[in-house]
Amino acid sequence: MTSNSTPPGLARFNALEEHAAHAALHEACASTAWARRLLAARPYATTDALYAASDAAMAELTAEDLAEAMAGHPPIGRPKPGDPTSAREQRGMAGASEELKAEMLELNLAYQDRFGHVFLICATGRTGEQMRDAVKERIGNSPEQEREIVRTELGKINRIRLARIVEED
């Protein structure tokens, strides 16, 4: 592969029919507006161009779009049964003690009561303790601060999930 050729996984994504590409994007992020923006910009010459488009689309999401995106994420410590993506991303909670899992459940509920949505963090590579500490720190934020943190965390998650789509050979 030469440096100016499109990577095979990205070429495959670019060539997908609209509905199949939309389905793949929806698996990465439940925001319809985000997926539409990424679809509209196909084909992508590089994965960096795809990531930049994702970041730009994320920056433009409304509060309603963010709520739609967050609705696709299970609470930390409770990955969706049968969903290998959330299980993989939340691996740091898998070996957590029962005490930590119970504490995380309480914190998730308190966070959800305060902000009206699940606590969202890019969990990949984080320990259960790091996620617990993050929710404890963020629960004191204003709704506006938290919305922007969630936007950033979603952007990180989307990049990881997009990489899985386009980097598989």
C-alpha cells in the first residue's frame, strides 16, 4: 500500500450503500444528525479526514442530538447484555469488587437524577476506580459544563468506534 492510497477498511466503508453505511455509523453513535453529517461527506480519502468530520459533526450537535447519542450508551458497570462493544469498552469494571460495582450503581443513579441522562465517559482503558472517581468529580458540574464534557467524551468514543469500522481488514 502506498502512502496516498485509501486504507482497505476505509475504502470498504466509502463503498457501502447508504443504508449499510448509516447502520455502521449508528452502531458507533446513536445520533442521527452525526451519522447524516458523516454520510454526506463520503468518500473519505484518509482515516484522519473521517475523524475530523466526526469531530466537526460532534461539535455541531444540539442538546437534543447529544441526548439521542447518550441514549445509545448503557450505564457504566452495566453493559448491554449481548453487546460486545459496551462490554469491551467497560472492561475496567468487569473485575471490580462488588463494593465498587454497588458504589458505581449508586453514583450512576445520583448522576442520572442530577443531569437526566447516563454518566458518559470514554471507558476504554480506564479502571473501575478511575471511572468512579470521574463520576464523583463531575457530579458537581453545572449542566452546561457537563454537556460539554459529555460532548468531548462522546467524540473520543466515536473515534475509537470509527477506528474499529475502518481499520478492520
